[in-house]
Amino acid sequence: MASGVYRITNRENRKIYVGSTKDLFGRWNTHLRLLRKGINPCLRLQEAYNEFGEEAFVFMIIEIVKDKYKLKKENKFG
């Protein structure tokens, strides 16, 4: 399980969502599951997903963080 910082980019409008997590691939799967159900807590991300569809989004790992306690809880979409 890799911890780190990730980015979700909307290829259509170039807006990004940045987050950090103790489980990078698990978090991406959670985002996808919630987006598909229409209940992602990040409303701006959910609205963009509804408008542009799943294929418009790209998940990218920005940084692997070995000490998961150094991760920040900051997210932004815009």
C-alpha cells in the first residue's frame, strides 16, 4: 500500500483535484465508486464528472510519501 499525494485532472477543462492518502490506489477506487454513484463529497468534482464523464479524468501520483503521518489533508478542485 503506497501513501502519497495524487492529482485528478479533468482533460476537458484542465481543472485539477489534489489530495493525499495512506492508500493511493484504494483512494482512486473510492473516488470512482462514489463518482459513479453520484455521491462524491467533493461537489465540484462530482459536477464535473456528471458533465464530462469518466473518460475525461486522469489519475496521477504526484509523490510517494514514506511516512504517512506527514501527509496533509488538503484537497482542491479548480
